[in-house]
Amino acid sequence: MVHEVILFGKRAVPIENRAKAVSSRSRFNNRMQDMVSDLEFRRRWKHVRCIELWSDAAIFKYDDGTKWYMNIS
């Protein structure tokens, strides 16, 4: 299975687009642009393993098995 990839900072993380919709990816990209100046998010980003993208949420999966949900609607 081929995954999409998002580049943020110096890291590339695979994205599984479960919604299969272009609009959810564009909303996610807009939300990620808003997070550029958020220091806490940038610290978390270093430990993200992959991202699941749904129609109204993005699920960030971390190296230790935890998850963080971000609303993109």
C-alpha cells in the first residue's frame, strides 16, 4: 500500500487517508499551516510515527503507542 507523505519541518511522516477525499487532505494541510508557530506541537511532531486522516479528524500515532486527535473540520 502506498501512503501519502507530509513534510513538516525536517520530518516526513506517512499519512493514511481513510476518508479517501481530497477535501479532507486540503483541510488537514491548512490546519498544519496554522500549527507552524505552536511550540508544543513542534515538540510532539518529533515523535509522530504515522497519521490517519478521516473526514473531520486527524489521528497522530506516536512511537510509544499513544494517539492524539486533531479536529480539522
